[in-house]
Amino acid sequence: MKGMATHVITGAGSGIGAAVARRLHARGDELVLHARDAGRAKALAAEFPGARTLVGDLADPDRLSWAFSHQTLPDRVDSLLHIAGVIDLGTVGELTPKAWRHQLDVNLIAPAELTRHFLPQLRVAQGHVLFVNSGSGLNAGREWSAYAASKHGLKALADSLRHEEHANGVRVTSVYPGRTASPMQAKVHQQEGKEYDASQWIDPESVATTILMALDLPRDAEVNDLTVRPGR
């Protein structure tokens, strides 16, 4: 992706999303940063001078269309980066419908809804939709059922979208990071009752490097699926 481009990013407040946003901001690209509320949008705008913000609660995907109708959307989108996510561990016997719905809404249905909204702009730009999935999008362990289900669904969304939009020149990539040092990983360790040592896991900057590689790849090639595992 050569020259200045416009990127819509969810999850830019921390972890992998923040690392990607910093790298794109540093090279002068235009950022449209999603935020769940006005307060978070203000904080992101202060952290990334010149960036635009887009407010809407991913936990309530039914209202995203209404929220966006009251805001100005970019005319051109070169990449839509789905990086936000939530996780709540628990056995199938323990997880409530509320826990299931929350993870499915944020991790799967909201990305589908955002993609629907930005597809016209992505088609014009022959842009790129990139989903930060998870190793759990390929394999599900005990107590990970709801999160893994949302991520398995995200893989299906990406695969279908790739087939549907190939003729329009829209590229679609799924990135499957292993455990990455982030606030989400600290929460996972807390839920697992384990001590958290960030040095044992992938640096978000390393995942950001793989994401930018996929975005910047010349048009004669496309990365469909990319797995990133801890090197230690």
C-alpha cells in the first residue's frame, strides 16, 4: 500500500491495535479510529494528532448503523482493520447467554456490520479488510468455547468475504496471533489464575509488523491467512 492511505481501525487504544495505529500514524497515513464512546474518542484523538474518530459501541451492533448515520464517514477507505476484541473464559456449563452474546457481538457481528458499511469505499479504493483473529479461531481449548466460537465465525466471515469481493479487487486477510502481551492477555491470565509475565509472549509490535507486511504487499499477491506464534 504505497503513499498516503486511509485506514479505519478498531481496537487502537491498546495492544496490537495501538501498535498498528502508531506505525501507520508515524508514516503519515490518515487514520479513522473507532471508539466505543465520546470520551474514548477524545483520548484517541489526543494520542494520535490529526486522526479522525468514529464512535459506536461494538457491543451493540444493531445500533452501529444509527450511530454512523450521525457522523461523517470517510469517502475512501484503503484498509479496514478489525483489531478490537473481548474475552470471557468459562466452561460450557458455566457460561451464560449474556457472556456468549457479548463475545459474539463484539468479535463477530460488529466486524460484519462495520464491513458492510465500508464495503462501498473499500471497493472504490480496491482496499483491504484485515481481521485480527486468534489461535482460538483455529483450535478451541477447554473454557474457551464462546471466544473460540466467535473467532471461528470470524474466520468464516473472512473466507466468505474474500470469495465475494475478489472480483472487486478487495483483499481479505486473517491474522492468527498466539498469546500476545496486552491488557487482554493480562485479563486471560487473571481468569486462568496464573501469574502474568509479558516478556513470555509476543510483543504487539511484532504482530503489527506482520499486519503492515500484508497491507503493503504489492497488488500481484495477497496474504489470505497468517499465523504468528510466540518465539520463546
